Amino acid sequence: MAQRSRIEWTESTWNPVTGCTKISAGCLNCYAERMAKRLCAMGNDNYRNEFAVTLHPHVLEKPLTWKHPQSIFVNSMSDLFHEDVPLDFIQQVFDVMRRASWHRFQVLTKRSERLLDLNHVLNWPDNVWMGVTVENANCVHRIEHLRNTNAHVKFLSLEPLLGPLDGLNLCQIDWVIAGGESGPGARLMEPDWVRGIRDQCIKSDVPFFFKQWGGINKKKNGRTLDRRTWSQMPERRRELDVQFRASAG
């Protein structure tokens, strides 16, 4: 349930929950759904329900056994704030993240309404980075929900980027990731959409990370924007890195 990740902005994944349901345009060609079906066909017991929401209490404390500090993407195969994930299980996930203080955990959701609703009953450790997905202008409201949480580091994943996102309010946003869709049926991303986001980040002094152009052959298309690779990270990460190294001994 945990493995090294090929996702450019993280290092490992941890999936105490698997499965999800589609709620917006970005979900159309969900990579996690394709992978879950493949893993089920291969006999992986954790995906016996394919892409139905499934809790995995047996992997909850796995990060506590990983001694090397690392960035961990939480629920790359699900959404922690899905309505079928009970509050007490979400709180158990947060408790593990708090106790595994030498790691940094990156949580990403499209269900920003529930994120905000539960904000007051969650214990937000410094090492939890909270993000929302915003794939087009119809989803910009998720940023305001995120901004009103008590997360110490807040980030946006503008992937798959399906349209221009002009006039973003990046106040209290620590990091912006952008990228195109990849895999079967990938929808094209216009270069000017990415440039517009990059320019807003520069203007607002927000670190910008361009993940990929996407497409059927994402490796061939690469991740260079205007002859540069954009891999900026939140400045606050440097402060946390000092803490992580100290706690790791």
C-alpha cells in the first residue's frame, strides 16, 4: 500500500483509503481508477473492490515504520475527504501524520466543502501540506475553502489543467502545481494557460511547479516551459527540513 512514487512533486505514496467517485471534469480519465482495476485483476487484495471506496486500517501506521524523512502523498488512489470516509478514520490518519513528525505529508482533495466543514475538528500538524485540485474555472471556489482552513502549508494542484485560470487569488497559498492530462483520452492543454498561471505565481511570489505537458506520451512531451524546468517548492519547506533532520537524529 506504500511505494516510491514517480510523481514529480513527491517521493512516496501511502494509501490508507482506496477508491473514489467522479465529481468534476478533472475526474473523467482518472488514472487511479484505471490502476485500481488493473491491480484488482492482478489479485491485489487491497483492490478487491476495484475502485469502490475502501478503508485499510492495516496500513494506517505504516509511515511510523519509515525512518528516513520523506515527502508522502496521502491517498494517491483516493480522496481522504470523500463522503464515504468516516470522520473518525480521517482523524486517525491525521493522528498518524502528527506522530510521524519527521515526514511531510501532502494531502490533496477535490472535496473542499467537506474539508472546510471538518477543519475545526482536525488537529493540523506543521508537517501536513493541504491542497485542493482546481482543473478549470468552475472549481476556483475550492481555493477559498482551502484558504479558510488551519492547514500550515496550503497548495493548489491545477491538474489536469482543462482551461485558463485568470485572476487567481493566491493570498495565503504557499505553492502551485500545474500540469496537463496524460494517458488514454488525454485532453490537450494550451501553453498560454500554463504561462498565465506561472506569471500569476511570479507576481504573487508563490513557488510554481510545472509537472508535465501530459498527452499519450508524457515522457516525450516533458516538463520544460519556455526552455526552463520549473520545480520551485514552498520556502517553508526549508524550515521544516531542519526540523525533520533534527528529529531523525
